Amino acid sequence: MGLHWLLRIVLGVRDLRADLHENMRARLRRAADIAERESLVRPRAAQGR
């Protein structure tokens, strides 16, 4: 049983490359959002010292 077949059947993923690409884009967007929030919070916290 091949990995592609298993993923297609179990997870319903038809295009593994497109699915992987979209997952990576979503994670990068999330990481960018977190980094932006951190950059807004940290300067204020440093000013209070």
C-alpha cells in the first residue's frame, strides 16, 4: 500500500502537493500574525521597565 493511496483514502487528499502547499501557506500566515502581535506587545513592555 503506497503512502499516496493511503493518504487519499484515509484523509481524502487528492492532490498531495497542493494540500502541502496550502498547509505551508497557512502556517506561514499564522507565524507572521504571531510575530506581528509580538512586535506590537514587546516594545510597550520594554518601555515600562
